[in-house]
Amino acid sequence: MSKRNFQMFVFVALSCVCSAQAQNLTIKLSASPTAESSTGAPVQLKTEVGYVKPTVSIVAPHLTYSYQARRTWPCQETTVIAQNAGPSTTWLPAKGGEFELVAIATITPQGLVSTDHVEKITSNPIRYYVTNPGQAGSFVWSFSPPDGTTPPPSSVSVTLSVLPPSPGYSYRYKLRCTNFLGLVTCASSTFAVVKSNSNSNTWSNIGLAPASAGAVSFQGFVDVGRPDCSVVSGAGQAFYSIIVH
């Protein structure tokens, strides 16, 4: 075999090994804190390599990673966190909103000089939220039936409004309910996140039990997406009293 043919043979063989390794590898991405942080706070990203099936390779793969934060709300944009990095990195989010975090591994067998046949695999996306604390607006709460209604209601509808209303803005609402006084509690302590173009949101028929004197606390968290794609986050609290005569 000529020297040129041998070089071509080695190149093709290594390329095939690279492709086979890519098909057999899995990349899992994790974040700490796990699901939510705030602007400027460090988020540690770490990858873990797994195999679809046990394998023995004469050519160990060389892995480099790039990390991306793909923003999905209130606007869509992609930020490159790091390139040509190792199995971990740190993200310092500069903007608030909803993101999908991914790691992309580039696989090159040791000894393969050309980059024409390198393979890339993408990790599982992590849904992540970043708050940007600030002045989101004035919070106004209302209840139906009203606070202090007798006899004690079995459920209550809660409305949270953010003032002033701002055309072109988008809103992301999150609600929690905790016991504040006595034995009364909400049937559910957390509720699904609601995204809307309205500056007001209502959670209907929240169950209350038992029918005894006390109070519950509602905590509202609102993120406001502005037309320039910036986000500002705010929080507020209101109490609902149960009166028994």
C-alpha cells in the first residue's frame, strides 16, 4: 500500500470511528441552581457523558463543548455562553426571561487532524428562568367572594393586576398560597405559570379548607416583558381572611 493510500485509509477509518462514537455517546447537561436564578447570579453548567451501549474503542474521543442560552420569552434570541470549553462552565445571565440551555459537544478522535469529519451532538435542553428584580409596577389584588365573607366560602377567585396597563407589554404570572393564621389552607399551594398580554390575571375557584377561622397568604410573582425585549420582575403579597361567627 502506498503512503498516500495508507494516509487516506487512516483518515477514513478515524472518521468512521468518530461517527460511530457520536452515535453511541449521549450528553446530559445539568445546572445549579437547578431551574431558576436572577440576572448577574452565577449558574454552574456541567455535562455528563454517557454511552448508549458499552463500547471499547482503540481511539479515545476528544470532546470540546460550546454552551448556549436560547431565550424563548419574551423574545427569541440565542446567546453563546462559551465556546471550545471543557465539561463545565459558568453562565452569568444578563437578561431576564425564559431560556433553554444546551451544550453541544464536538467529537474528534485523537490523531484526526482534519476537521472535515468531526461530529457534533447536542445535550438535552434545560428549561430555565431568570428573573430581573426591579419596578414591575403597582400590584392590585381583588377577591371573589370578598375578604372576610361569612359564612366561610369553600373557594375563592384571586385577581392580580399590574398597574398602570402598558400596551405592547407581555406578562408572566406565578402564584403561591400558604397558611398564614389558624388552620385554613388552600387546596393547592402552587399554580401553573400563566403567560398573557393582559396586565391582569385571575385564578378561579381556589379551594379553601377547613371552614375555620384563619387566613391564607397569596404571593404573586410577575415578570413584565417590554417591547424592547427587556424584562423586569416584581413580587407582592395579599391576605385572605376566613371569619367564623
